Amino acid sequence: MIHTLTPYPAYRNSGVSWLGEVPAHWEVKRLKQCAERFYAGGTPDSGNAEYYCNPPEGLPWLVIADMTKQKYVKKTIKAITEKGRASKNLEALSEGTILYSIYASLGTVSILEIKAAVNQAIIGIKFRKSDLETKFAFHYLENLRPHLALMSNSNTQANLNAEKVRSLPLFLPPLPEQSAIVRYLDYMDRRIRRYIHAKQKLIKLLEEQKQAIIHRAVTRGLDPDVRLKDSGVEWLGEVPEHWDIWQIGHFAKVGNGSTPSRGSLDYWKNGTYPWLNSSYANQKSVTQADQFVTDVALKECHLPKVPIGSILVAITGQGKTRGKATILHIDATINQHLAYITPKNILISPDYLQLALEGAYLQLRAISDDSGSTKGALTCSDLKHFRIALPSLSEQERILYSVQNMNLALNNSINTTLQEIALLREYRTRLISDVVTGKLDVREAAANLPEEIGDIEIIEDEAEESGDEDLEEMTEEE
């Protein structure tokens, strides 16, 4: 449901170049004038085991990674003990506190829904209810994010200090109007998220269809009348009689990498050798890197030099990434969340090995879930002993060509749907911006919205649908 919205009847100059005009009756304030309290954070000594514990057992402690995937923060990666809390004199923030990042992911905003402490990259803000609605503040601060670089303290890594956050400009409608804006944006946000969710479900179905095509191709081949034999491998089932069954370790070298200390400049400064993390496993192929290590790091950290034509497999992660495989088109090294498979002979083409592992994705996930780890993980040993069916090289080429053609229409549909999702998200961002800065008047539209009793859930559509990030690395860096 898209409403016909119009501008306000009268405007005045805001005095802020990127904002332009604001409604004439809105107040101009600074953030600190509406805040009841600002909370600073800190990080207890990471080397002291007495300072940290499992999240259910201690005070939840937030890092940026907790905020980037949660609009409403209900859980944290880490927790601290009373000793840890006391070591930095950390305060416990109450529910309803606005969380605002001032370093990494500058300007990320969340609303706290649990009692928790924060690290030094996050400021907690408690607003006076007589001045500012929490959800209006959330939307307003989110909208400031693209403009924060102009106010940051550094030419290299953008960051803000507490005083600059306190002095951020705030253009404030009356409280009843804030409530109308929040009601309208919540209403539209729910609908847009439902549209996105429906399209993500479509993508999931298309991906499942692709997976089924690939699985059948790498276990049965292309000839529907071929004679079959029992492979003796559960995930393969019956395979063509003339195919061979091989353990990966019998025709390939398998290993994994590590992450050189971020605190050592000798390992990273002016690095030239590509270093990859597990996010690359979500790509069909790897042709470039965005991080590089030095020759010193390669030598002292015993990093493997993984050659072109190797397959990389994500071996850890809670989202979709674990079990994903990609083909390497550059020489590179990798972190501990990836394993490499480098064929040692000409039994299999790299492209077909990647396809076979893609067809085995669900089985690799099942193996990792049975590993005994609470987080789920594959090991190099799992991959070495993993068995796949091998046709001749010529038949591998025919299968690759056929699968590519069969999946062409599905890939086009997926790409079109992803573009539609991107447009919906762009529309939502622009709508929020126009409303919280007074470019559009939603008072009448909000007053005429229907009640949504029993239909008010907000469907998450962001990180849950994407691949993993290396949270272990993110928390170390923060």
C-alpha cells in the first residue's frame, strides 16, 4: 500500500547544507539537549579468563558485530563477569537505550532490548521521553549515517568522539508528530519487509531447484538410461556403472590457513600476497582479494600458498557459508575458516570438483553438524575422506556444460529477484529519509492507517538471508 504524500505547507532553512529546508514548526536542537544520559563503553583485558564467560552466565557485552545484524539487540556474542565489568567500571545499559557506533561501521544504530554493557566503539544514549521518542531517534540517527564522514576525526578511518555525537544536529517535530511518523514508518516497514521476505522465499525455491539439478548431474550424469551401481556412499546413492568413487585426499592436497596477528605491522603493512577469509566461499570464483599479507607473514605464520585451480571450502560458520565451495583463479593464502583442495593429478577438472562439492553441500553441512562442535565445523580430515563420484574428463566437461545451460534461466530469475529486493530496500531507505527530515508529511496518512491487531510482526530480511561474516575476526579487530 503506497500512500500519496505531500510536502509540509511551510519550510525554513535548516542551516545544514546536506539537509536543506525543514518544516517551519520543527525545533532545531543538538542531541545532548534531548538526552538524559550518555554511556561510554570499554573492553576488559581479553587475556584475563576471569573477565569473560558464556553469554547466559554473565552480563551481555556488545561489540559492533552484535549491532550490524540486529536492529533490536536481543543477544550478544560475548558476556563479561562482575570482575570484568569492574575492571573498566562499565555500566549496565537498560532496555530502550539507543546504541550508536563511533568507530567501525560508523553510525550504525540499534535499540537495546536487554540489559548489557558495551565496548569502547559504542555509545549508549538514553533520551528524555518528554523530548524524543526512541524509535524516532533511531530512524533519525540512521538517516544521518551517510553524512557522518563530514564530521569524522580522521582522513583514514572515519570515527567520531563522544562530544561530536552529543553535538549532532537534531530537527525535532512535536511529540504527537513524532508518534505519527513512527507509526507510519513501522507500518510501511512491515509491508516492505514482507515483500522482501516473499521474494527471498522465491530465491530459496529457485536455489533449491538449482541444487537438485546439480546433485542429480554429479551423482547420475546426463543419460537417464545409463546402468547404475550402488556407490556404497549414502549421499551418492546409485551412480553410473562406469564411474569411479574416490576419496578427495587420494587425488588432492587438503589444508587450511590462519590469520596473522592484526597487531603486527610486519604482517600486514604494504602486504602484496592476497589473503582471503571465508566470505569468499560465497562467490562462484575468486579473481581478486581486498586484503594482503607480507612475505614475513607467509613465512612466520606458516601460511599456505594456494595455487590457481584450487577449490576453497568454508569450514566454519553459522549461516549459509559453511560448506560452500569456490574455485580460485589467483594465487592466494587463506584464513583458518577456509580449507583448500588442490588436485594433484588430472583425474578431475577444478570446475567439476567445485560443481561436485556444490552438489554435496547438504551432505557437507550434515557432516559439520555431527562434528560435536556446538558451532558446527568441517575439518580437513572430513574433506580428505569425503568421497565423490568421478566420470571421465570428457564426461565432466559435458556435465558442466549441461548444468550451466539448465541453470541459466534459474540464475536469471534469481538475479532479477535480487534486483527487485535491492530496489525495495532503496525505496525504504529513501522513504525513511524523506519522512524523518520533513520532506514528506505523513500526519494524515498515519491517522488513517488501519489497526493491525495480530499482524504486527516484523520479518527480518537482512543478515539472516546472506552468507556469514567472519565474526571471530570482527570481534578481535574491535
